[in-house]
Amino acid sequence: MEHYSNIFSSNEETEAPEQPEVGQRPALPAMEALQQLGQTSMPGSESNIFCMTIIGQIEGHLILPPQNKTTKYEHIIPQLVAAEQNPRIEGLMILLNTVGGDVEAGLAIAEMIASMSKPTVTIVIGGGHSIGVPIAVSSTYSYIAESATMTIHPIRMSGLVIGVPQTFEYMEKMQERVVRFVVSHSRITEERFKELMFKTGELNRDIGTAVGGADAVKYGLMDAVGGIGEALKQLNTIIEARRQQNGMTGTPQQTPYASFPPNPTGNPTGTPSSEHSKELPQ
């Protein structure tokens, strides 16, 4: 008995885990952050640009089946708030490869991005379908890969639908919210957007249009055809212009780039949409 009591009554002091300082956000291990949020970094890193990914189906108020690849809006919105509050973050880059999802959740994310005071750039790589279209156009400047597509179609509902006039009026109002947001944050006209939305023959057993990269720029839906390199250059250009407007001095954390030549597949990559032209250097 004495032997066992000596083992359990060891006098060695155990080191207490380090506690984060007051006001400092505890750092998540890389693997835990990857499992919970789908990324390895959080706002507050050394970089002045925060990269956010929206991949798979946008999950709203209802939990989707486990086999679905989803992006939860309750994860995205707090990250946007954290990036807006962090003084070290000077710009955001949002990568989109989504099939769409919950309408209200997608609009909430789009409104959050559009209302941020910091420069934002979105890139559609793969697809930015359905409710992913408002998110794609909500930024200061938007890019789409040449091989990417964006599906534009009317609002659809699944599950129990009560066939009363109020249900159809509600769907029509929700659809108008989407149309109004896209038109006000891009250069596409309402007539052209609704024409693409209600076009027949483009989609199998449905109405709508699958718009490719170059066509999205031609219609005024996206600003330019490009990828990650062009997006980083443009975002750094906007950040540097804001520094000069605010009279900030010092060496930036990332070297800014000058505007680049026109893109032969669409509008010039240095030409912004009218909604956000004030963000770019003159």
C-alpha cells in the first residue's frame, strides 16, 4: 500500500496550459480548424489579406444530409465580422465553388460581404451557381475562371408547398430580392438578368441559363476573367489606393501591383463595376 501511495502522491509540479491574453482570440490547431471551418487560417494571421472559401452547398436553417459537401452560414458570418474588426486585415478574398443552396443564407452572406468597409474580391472557380451568383457579385471586384460557369434560374422550393396565392407571392418577392441585389452590385441590366433567368431550352427539364466565364463578363455579371494571381494583384492595388487616400505611410505587408492590361476575353481587368469604382485608383 505504501508503494502505491508514493506513486500517486508525487511532488512533481505539472505545468499549467498557457492561457491566451485578455482580448486575444485563442488559436485553433491547424487540423481542428480544417475540420471545423474547412481552412487552416483565421483572421488575425500575419497576412493582411484573409482568404475565405465557400464550397459545396450553402447550408441554411436546415441541416443537409451528411454526404453533402456544405458550407455553413453560421461559420461564414462570424468570420466576416472578425475580419471586419481586425485592424491587421486590410482585404478579403472569397473563393467560390458552390452549387447554391439556401436562399436566405446566401443572401445573408452576400449582404455581409457587400456591407464590409474593407476591399473584397471574389473568384468563381468551378461554379458559382444559383444563390452563389449574388455572393459572387457582392464584392468590390469580381473574377471568374474561363472554364467556370454560373447557373441563373428562378427561385425553387422543395418539400411541402401550399398551393395558395400567398405562397406564390412570397416566392415572387424573394426572387425580386435576388434580382435587385444582383443588378445593384453588377453591371448587368434587370431585363438581361431576367431574360437569362427565364430562358427555356438551356437547362435540362428546367428554365434558366448556364453562363460561362467569358459570357458572364460580356453580360456585365462579373468584372473580369481571371484566377488567383489576378485577384491578388487587384486586391493589393485597391488596398494600396486606400492607404494613399487615408494618408497611411509605411511599408505594406504585401507588395502592391499596378493595374494590368485589358483581358482579351472580356472587359479590361482594371475596369471596375460602377458600384465600387471609388475603391480603385484613378
